[in-house]
Amino acid sequence: MNKENASKLWKIIQEAGDYLQGQLPDHPNHPQGRNPYAHVAICVKKKFNASYKEIPDKSLNEVINYIEYLKKNPS
């Protein structure tokens, strides 16, 4: 992904993390609470088999749509 798109995507990930703050269900591995920023980044990495910086530019809209899905479906 080019630098401009990676920067844009990181900002969207941060905004999703802000939105999900306090909404993720409790988990025994995270007694202090779950990190919503890490959650979004890890979900993106699992779905696209690459970190957000390594995803091809042509997939930018698909990644953005997936992040919106994560916001609507906190898990």
C-alpha cells in the first residue's frame, strides 16, 4: 500500500478503536479490558493475511468496509 493510503487507513483504524472503546466483550485473557485498537488491527491482519501497510492499494475500499463491519459487530 502506498504511504498516503496506509496513513489514511491507520487513521480509520484509530477512529474505529475510539468508537469501540468499552464495547468489546470481556475476555479472560484480558482482565484489564481489551484494546480496541489492537483488536481492529489484528482482525484486519487475519482477514487480509497482511498488516494494513502490506495490503494492496486496490483493496483499500474492501478494508474500509471491513472496518465498518467490525464497528457494527464488536466481538
